[in-house]
Amino acid sequence: MARFHALPVAAVDRLTDDSVALTFTVPPELAEAYRFAPGQHLALRRTADGEEIRRTYSICSPAPADRAPRQLRVGVRLVEGGAFSTYALKEISVGDELEVMTPAGRFTLDPAPGLYAAIVGGSGITPVLSIVSTLLAREPKARFCLIRSDRTAASTMFLDEVADLKDRYPERLQLVTVLSREEQQAGLSSGRLDRERLTGLLPALLPVADVAGWFLCGPFGLVQGAERTLRELGVPRTRIHEEIFHVDESAASAPRSPAPAHSTVTARLDGRGGTWPVQDGESLLDTVLRNRPDAPYACKGGVCGTCRAFLVSGEVRMDRNFALEPEETEAGYVLACQSHPATEQVELDFDR
């Protein structure tokens, strides 16, 4: 089960004018709880004006191979009006303690020989930086092609870290940078990485069919366009892994259909179960949270996947899903934060 622990801030590093990297110290007694796979994320929690705020940020540091981590580093980009990102950029200092959930997420890569690639936009570099650095350090027969899109050079997160990786692994890391609002002296011309551009660019960069795993991360439009391009180029769905950082409300799914008049949800969580009535309009996660405040969640937007649960019985309707892979939904998993009952009785298992 995911758990929150208070971790001290060891460093606050300014990356760009609107982003920082936060480093947390992991005490020895919690080291195993924070062991992570490259690509996973952390949920951070704070209370402001009596309201609990949770936000999810990806781990950018490489995953240690032979020990649990002593530190964890995440990247935070300022979101306009963002309650947590504004706090992170303007108020957090070294020595502060933050509530940090144990690592979660399935946007991961188990290091193995082969060719891998990523298409990232903006802060989407954060989990991919962990994936690339871990893979190249652990597996000498692995290669990686990193295609990243940013507005300008000054707005590019982890610019020095990626450059250091390129210097360390010049033969195994192929780096392609595209700036949408600034011309470069060398390399590709400026502009967005849309489907038309990717269709011509990808086959010219690498043997698309030979790539063992594609990792797409960033804004919804970029990830969706890249996924469609890859499918049109013949890449099997099982080789494409996606993580979206922000989705506009316009990208939500179809309007809701009416729920049964009287529904209940039975949920198993951390070995204990209970059954509760679902109030009109609320998600199954909200129902569970009213009775079990320890239920796992972070974004409540269908993006992070922290609230994933197995649908034991009954039927649900998910408003949106940008976190679960098709094979996960086919296996019976749902996002509790986006699920509403479609039958009078629904049973979820958060422990599977």
C-alpha cells in the first residue's frame, strides 16, 4: 500500500525561470519503502487554508541497482495558478519537511539490451531522464534515442543533465532537440512536433521497427499525435508507453450516462473491506475516501494512475482514462477517481 512519510528537503535547484528540482533525503529506515523503478513518480501533499492539496511529480534521478535510494529528486514546473507548483518555486527551502507518498506508476523500463526511444515535450523529460540514465548505466548493450521538444533553450528543463549523459555515452545516446519558438544554430528547424513532422522525421532518425520500446511523455496533444504516428508507421501498441502530465477538460470523454438510483461500492483496501452507499454524482474514489481516508490517490484527473483498482464485480463507467494501458483495462482494472457505478452493486480491490 502507498504511504505518506515526512521527508526533509536536501536541495532546491533552480532549473529554469519557471521550474525547480527538489531533492529529498530518505532515512535508512524508510529506504526500502522508497525503492523505485526508473520512470515512477511521487505524490506530494500539503494542507493550505484547511484544504489538502496533492500533486504528482516524476522522479528524475537514476534508480540504484544494488541498494535502496538515499535520496529522491523530482522536477516541478510552475503551472499558472497552480497551488502546489507556486508553493514549490517560491516557498520551499532546504530543511523543510514535505509529505511524500511512496513511489508509484507503471511508465517504467526494466533495463535490457536493445534500442529504445522517447518523444517528450517540456517537463515530460523528467521521468525519461530517470529511464535513460538508469538504462545506459546498467546495460552496456542498450542504446537510446531521445527526441525532446521545448519552447526555447532557456525554458528547457534538465539541459545540463541531458548534456552530461550525451557526453558520457556519445555512441549510445542519440539526442535530437526541437525548439518550437526559437531557431537553433544547428540541428532541426524550429516548430512543433506534430504528426506530419514526426512521420517524416522518425524513419530518418532510426529504424522504427527495431525499437523495443517507445516512451511518450508530455502534453496531451504531443503524446496523442506521437502515438498515432507510431501506429501509422507500424509500431505495435504493446511497444508504446505513454504518460500525460496535463489534460484540458476538452479532452474528457463523452457525457455521463445516468447512474443507478441506489448504488453501493464494496472496497478492499490494505486487507480490510467495507460497503458504502454512493452519493449522487460522486466517483467511487470519493465514496471510499469518505469512509477510508487512506485510499490511494494523487491527481483525481485520470492521469497519474495512483487510484488504480481491480473491478471484482459489477460495472462502472469511466469518465476519462489517460493512465491505464489497454491491456490493464482489458484485465479488469479501472481508475477509481474516474469511475461511477453502472450497476447497483460494485466491488473494487485496491490491493491487487
